[in-house]
Amino acid sequence: MEFPKFVLLFLSSILISSFLAPAFAIKKSYIVYLGSHSHGPDVLEADLHRVTDSHHEFLASFVGSIEKAQDVILYSYVRHINGFSAILDEEEAAQIAKHPKVVSVFPDQPRQLHTTNSWHFMSLENNYGMIPFFSAWKRGEFGKDVIIANLDTGVWPESRSFSDHGMGPVPSRWKGTCETNRIADDVHCNRKVIGARYFNKGYLAAVGGILDHTYNSPRDDSGHGSHTLSTAGGNFVIGASLGNVTGTAKGGSPHARVATYKVCWPSSGCYDSDILAGFDMAIHDGADIISVSLGANSPNIEYFSDSVAVGAFHAVKNGITVVASAGNAGPLPGTVVNAAPWIITVGASTQDREFRNFVRTPNGMILKARFANSSANDALLCLQGTLDPEKVKGKILVCQRGGIERLEKGVNAANAGAVGMILYNDYSTGNELVADLHVLPATHITYKDGLKLSAYLNSTANPLGFITPLEVFIGKKPAPVMAGFSSRGPNVLTPEILKPDITAPGVDIIAAYSEGFSEDGQKVPYNMLSGTSMSCPHVSGVAGLIKAAHPEWSPAAVRSAIMTTARTWDNTGFPILDYNESEKSSPFNHGAGHISPNKAQNPGLVYDLTTNDYLDFLCAIGYNETIVQSFSETPYKCPKSASLLNFNYPSIVVPHLNGTTTVTRKLKNVGAPGIYVALVREPLGISVTVEPKFLSFVKMGEEKSFKMTLTGVAEKHVFGDLTWRNRRQFVRSPIVVTAANSR
């Protein structure tokens, strides 16, 4: 066999952003958030118009007239979220923020999608099999008639994943619709895709002016929205394929109804004002689950200056479960976003399916294929404009990971004439491998294997090798392993709340795709992506299954069922490992553990929360009673001693322990009568006692409280767990104790 020659290119990139300093006050979009509406169930259209009028009148007192207020308002949030977005200057925004009726005023910022690769290609040489993740649930009929809404980039409704074959009439409670202004390419609803709306006023205000008709449609032109929506609720598709390997594809709740709220747009992301409009409408339309694979760029954004937290708060108040991505800023600690306690926050981990091929070599030396005016560090990363076609043509190109998107490296390699590419990790990415759909035959190797390859390349003047055909392997061990990109705790806003809550498959996820998008001339109905964008809808799908089986459960009960049944061991029987596979993952990485969909249907006991519990939480973190009252439709007073430690969350975090602390929790029986015993795995150096040690439940819905006392001085973050166990079930909560001197 003839071996194509290797070429190692050196490259780096310098990304420079420049900003012009304003000479005058610059107007931009702001969100003015006023709390909740007190509409009854029979709200009329006239009532909504009166809300809009009240927003105009309120704003007029700051901008000078009703007419000016009408001109500058982008959205008036009139259904559940009370507030508006408007074009203001900084001084006007500051004045409005001082008004006693105002909860918060914050700039209309773009949020980002949480996928690790923004270039989407498919190589004809890469053929992947479709492996369903969830097993069948008889109870709940695969999420039948649960409505899952997705805030994302829209939908490709013609995908077979969104076929309504075998589905009955749309539930009568649904108020949504399909809307489009695109003349030639309408989005049509069916009995599967029952809603499709788009929101772009914030985006258009930011980028300036009216764009072409593609921006006035809920159609998915990027693929991200179809991928996430089909992961959550895609129908059964027999014979789905990537290349010539086929299988059955399905979402987590394959019999659920799905709806899309397109709030994300090319280049500039997903603006707060559009996100809030999407939330307000999804709540109004009647969604049961809202899946949000996007989030803030920073973990330091206060809850009510964050559109996802605001929208999710109102959704949960209305009985809607909200699931959101933890973010892709890992493995740095303290990076988790979407950390509000009313959101199910999802990290990303691997699965036991592996796409693998091999590099085979006889022997060789490194060849430098960079242009003379390109630095060695630049060429190492294979950036555009640094590859010498005369040296690259006909070779397998060796590129280091980093600097630009992995798939972009392959594009640059192919454009320079390479016949293949080997992507190798640097030290920071270690053993984390991602199966991408490249434009040329390619493989991805670990840092250690990269060192071996480098040694070979340096050992000969004529390095040769070939890339073997790709194989799909089921049963990879260890699995799951935490993804390196998955954002980590601790929660920098509220350390007493563990985030993320859970981890789920987010690496090499195959799902539906947009056939309206192509960078390389190929359009594919299914694609493989990675990110917490992909793990989030896995949990949304499981939440749909739970909601179908237990429609009376609150969002907090759904979250508790998912968290307390999660597992913390891998398929080798040992604790889940972090991305480098050299150390154990911690609850700051995986939350309560890796999701166990079937066990979550019947958790036995749940840690439940009501709207008043969330209001108490807001009091405990420092909101004054006037502000908190604006969220409540009934009279409310802050408790005299609101405690974050006693907030009835399914995980238990005690920050800065130095001595003795007691926390209180309450469990609700959602299963058969029984007696549960408390089993504790103590954090290192910490003594833990639980009173009472037994909880006896004799009927459904019965609630029992317990106290946990922790004693000691933590010199570092230490972890344990509390498990309430009977003969059939276990209800496990992670325990996290942080160092006494940590801040």
C-alpha cells in the first residue's frame, strides 16, 4: 500500500477586535424588567393592549412623549413577563433603573449557542451509524402529547424527525401557530411540529436595518435548532443515515409535540430582547417543557439581568420545566452559566459509542509546509493563508488543536490540496476526542498519541502513513467521561446552589439537521455535533417523558426525579472520570451525576418547591420585599429568617464550613408507601449526622422533613452524598462542603 506523506504545519491566530470610542451618547437596546403580570386565566386582547399602553406611558415620562416612547420600544412583554425593550441612551437607562417599580434594567446583549463547533460539514468518507440513546418507556407513551418548546435557530420541518406519522390531533390546549413572512419558503406546521415563531427585533436593532427575507422566518438555516429540537422530541426515523450506515433515530420524547421559537441569528447570536419575547410567547402558547441550548458569556450576570433566568422564572411559575445548557467554557472552574435554581442546568459527557479510525505509519521526519512569512506557531494550528500548496498537495496534514474551529482546519487543509488530516490535541485538551464530520478524510488523536506521532515524524526524512476506514464501536470504556468543554461549578452567584445539576450525553450527538445550510456544497439531513447545546435537549426529552407519566408534577419535582436517580459511576463500575481520564470528576463538573432516564420515571421521593419557595430564595439573596412582591400575584412578605442553606434543593452545599452547620430538607412521597433509611458517605474530614434516620411514608403526597448536621473544618472542596433508601429505590443527593477560607 502506498503511504501519503505527512506534513506538519505551524500556525497560530491573533484575533483582534477594535472598538470605536463614542464621541456622543450612543443609543442601544435595553431591557426594562418590571416583574410579573397579574392577568387572570381569561385575559382578553384588550387587556394586553392596555399593558402596552402602560409601558408607553411609563417610558414617556423619561423620553418626553408617548410618540417618542412608541418609536423606541421594540417589544412590549404583555403576557407573563412584565417589561419592555427599547432603544435608549445610557443616561435614560440609568434614570429608569432608579424607579421603584423597576426590578432591573440591563443592556440587550447577545447570548451564545452552546455547541463546540460552528462549522458544519460532512465528508463522504465518514459514515456513522445511528444509535438510539433512550430505552422505551411504556408509561407515558414516549412523551405522548407533551409539548416541548425550543428556543434556538428554528426548525427544518421537512426532516423525517418531524414527521407526524401516527400522531393524533393537536392538543386542544395549544394556542401556538406557525408564522412566516417568507414568500417562497414557508414553514408549515403539522401534528408533530405544532408551532413555529420567530423573534428578531433585538437582533435587527443591533445589526442595523432590515435584512433579507431569510431573517423573517422560523426556518432553520444553520442546523443547530433542528439538531437540538429533534434530540429532545424527534419522532422515530427508521433508516436515518450519515453516509451509507443507517439506523433508527429518535428523540428523548419521540411522541411529544414540538414547537420552535427562533431567537438566534447568524453572526451576532441570540439577543436578550428576542429571548424574552420567545419565552413570553412559549408560556402563553402552552408549552410543558422549554429547552434552551444557549446562554450568557459570563457566569457573573445577576439573575434578573439575564434573559434566560428571567424567562425561565416566569415559565416555572406557570408550571413549565425549563432545561438549559451549562455552557462550553470548561474545564475552568466557576464557569457554569444558566445557574438560577429554577432552571435544570445540564453539563456534557461522553457515551459508550465511539467513532474511531487509526493512523498507520512505517517511519518518518517532520516537514514544515508553512509559507516563508508565516510563523511556526501559526502554521502549527493550520490557519487559513499559512499553508503552502506546493508542500501540502497530496499529503496528510498534521494540525494541532486550538486557535480556530476543528472543522475549519480541515477546510484549510483541503483548500491547500491535502488528501487527509490528523488533528492532535495539545496538553490542555488531553484525551478529549470529538468525532467531527470533516470535508476530507481525517482523524483526531489524543495528546499522548500526538507525542508519539511527533516522535515518528522526527525520526525519518520520509514520513509516510495512512488513515484507516472509520469504524463505529459500541462499548467504549470508560464511559461516560466528562467533556473538557463542559462548564464547571462552583456557582459564582449563589455558592449554596450546586450547578450544574446533571450531566448527559453531549459529545458526538447525531440528530436532524437543516438541509438549507451548506459550506461545502453538501446538504445533509442528519449531522453530528458536540456541546452542552446537545446535552441539554437530552434532559429536555427525559423531562418530557416524566411529564407525560406524571402530568401533575411541578418543575421542581421533575428536576428532583432526574437528579436523585442519576448515577456517579461509569461502565467499568468506578467513579465517573474527568475529561483527561486521570482523575475523578466531581459534583462541580457533573452535578448529581449522569442522567438515568428510566429510573427518573419512578424516583420514590422528591424534593419539591413552590413559587413561594423561590420568592423566599430571592429574599434570602438580598432582594427587598417590594421587588419580590412584583413577582407574586398574591400578597407576599419575606420571611424574617430566609435561609439559603434550607432551600429545598436536591443537592446540599455548605460553603465555608468552620465548625457546625445544620441544614433542613423536606421530601415528598411520589411512590408506594414505605420506610426509607438515611445512608451517608461523609465528605473527607467532615462528620455528618441525619435526624431522623428513618422516614416512613404511608400515602402518596405525604411530606417529611429531616435535618442534617455537618461538623468540621474543610481545608478544600470535599464531596459526599446522602441517600434515602428502601428495598426498591434510592434517592441520592450530593453533599458539597467548601473550604472555610475559600471565597
